[in-house]
Amino acid sequence: MPITDLIPSLEGNPYFSAGFGLVGVGAVLAALRKGSQHGLVALRRFALTTLEVPSKDKSYHWVLQWITAQASRAQHLSVETTFQQHETGRVSTRYDFAPSPGTHFFQYRKHWIRVERSREKMVDLTTGAPWETVTLTMLGRDKQVFFDLLDEARTMALAKTEGKTVMYIPMGAEWRQFGFPRRKRPLNSVILDEGIAEGILADVKEFIGSPRWYMDRGIPYRRGYLLYGPPGCGKSSFIQALAGELDYSICVMNLSDRSLTDDRLNHLMSVAPQQSIILLEDIDAAFVKRDETNAANKGGGMYQNRVTFSGLLNTLDGVASSEERVVFMTTNHLKRLDPALIRPGRVDFKQEIDWASRSQLVRMFARFYPEQPATVATEFADRVMDGTGKKSIAQVQGHFMMFKGDPRGAISNVELMDKT
């Protein structure tokens, strides 16, 4: 049968008509599906702006806090419970609600933002916390909205630490905040001998304010400080007070940590938070003179560290060492340190923090008993200086704590400090 005769005969066939209709409907649906996919891709490419913030990024916690502030509009929440101790000694409980993993919608400056908080099954081996990502999607191409949002989140986060000192410790390959921010300690609350605190503070401020001077002369922009002296004389307390005075944070590094290697030490030094003091406490406990260290290592002694002495030297003053940093080291035994560790370029400012002097004793007494006349403070200092043995600031402070409201008792029982 010719095809010209076949087509008219099929047109009258109901089965053919129904099949052709189904094929047509299927083709239309497939075309619509394909078109919607292309349209969605075009929408994402030309009409949507997406910002992805992984949990390893420094701004991740800022963004989470910002989302927490918007949590009143979210239906699925996660709770974070914190405790706060007040000056009266009372402890209060605070509950912060953050949107749980999932999809949420917030409005920010007349822009609707879709926030997707996703949590992976893999966990960070250093912290035990699962990997997370926050993805923000906005209709429009104005990226400035995200810049403003991040700035607002940063300002909100910093406002919580205003007037406080943040402590960091190394966790894996990054620095993590340790505990809650601490109240800033006034610099005048750490009573050192005459001119010591003022001299260190002036030197640090001069360094911070002169990056161009270092750059113009090709000198690495970093500075190292060494505070040495007997234990309990105020070395660590002064560094904490200095950080508060400068509005800096403190990054505490333990060189005796068995998980710390040369590469990790160098990396941590280079990624330390801006405006922070890197503190290496009791460095004599980790590294002594090279001949003593080698002897201890051969005998299975206490100085077997994964961080090598040469690795520490290269981190402080090597080709790959970082700049724009302030490093403080403390030690109770200066003579145990290798001269190569404390030479200029690695340690630029050395200061002894010694036993309590007469001037310190007078000022400490006046601070604890401000209502007493100067002659009484002098009497206390004379009694201490005439006694046996030298006293640390920690001993004197502990003595005053025993006689909080009894200045005469503090004077007449000076000999009790020899028993502490």
C-alpha cells in the first residue's frame, strides 16, 4: 500500500491516535523538564549569588553567631548552654539557640537569604567535631550584601570579647579559642620593679607602630622577648596584663607537646591570629643547651621532643619564618638556655623579673590596704626585707590573702611566708 494511502487510514485508527497523543504529551513534558533545568541553571548563574563558609574558615564562627541572632525566625533549633560567673560569685545559665542543620530563610536589609547548614559524617580528628558548611544564597548579583553581612558578623563576634582577653591553643593545624574570653587584667595590677613594666610596654608599642621602618631597611618585622627569673615573680601574669593593655589575644604554645613537629610548629607560627602574642612558657623545660639535650636523648631522658632544636631556631629566625609577630618566652633558668636560642634576632629584648624588691613590697601593701598610711607599708617592707630568704610576688600575694582585712596581722606574721 502506498504511504500516501497508509497515513489517512491510520488517522482514523483510535489506537494510533491515542499513542500519538501520549508521545506528544511525553515530548512536551520532557521539553518542559529540560527547559526548567536550563532555566534553573541560568537563574543560578545570572540571578543568584551564593556564599559558602566552611567550618575551617576563620569567619565560620562569626557567621554562626550572626545566624544565632536571627534564630527567632527559625523553626528547627539547636541549643548551646553556657555558664557565666558574676562578680558576686553567683553562676547564671545562658541558652543560645542556633538554627540546626537544614535549610532556613532570613531577611537581611530587604534581601531574602536562604541559609543551608549542612553537617557531614566525617569528623575533625583534632577536635572531634563534625565538618560543617554554611551556604548562603541570595537573589541578586550585589556581592556587597555578603561583605556587609560578614562585617556585621565580625563586629558582633568582637563585641562579645570587648574588654576581654582571648586565649588560643593549637588544635591540629590551626589555633582554637581556649575556654571563654577572660576579663582584661589591668597592667598596674601586676606590680614589677620600678620601670620594668613601662620599659617593656614602650618597646612593644614602638615595634607595633613602626612596620614601615622595618620594611624600608629590609629587616624582618618580628620581635622576640625573653622574661627570666625565679618562679612566681609575675612573668606570665605580666604578659596577660600586657595583652589586655594592647588589646591583643594570647596564643599559648607548649613545645613539650609530643604531637608537635617542626613543620607544624612553623605552620602554627605563620597562621597565628592577627594582633596576638605568641607565648612559649618555660622554654627551659623543652630545650636546654645542646650538649645537655644530646646526653639526655641518648640516655632516654626527659628532653625527647619531636620538635628539634634546629626546627625551633628556624621557626624563630629562618628563611621560612613568618613576620608581623610578637613572641614572648619565659624561663626560670636562664643559664640552661643555649646561647643560639637567645641571640639578637631571635630574642631582641631580655628582662629579668627577680624576687620582690622593697619598692614592690610597699606598692603591693598599698594596693591591698589602700586605707593604710605609707608608713605602715614601709614597715611591712622593712620586716620582709629583714627576714630570711627572698620572697616572690606570688608568696606576698598569698600572704595578703590570708590577712585580707587585717594589715597589722599581715605585718606581725611575716614569718609565715617562709613556710609557703
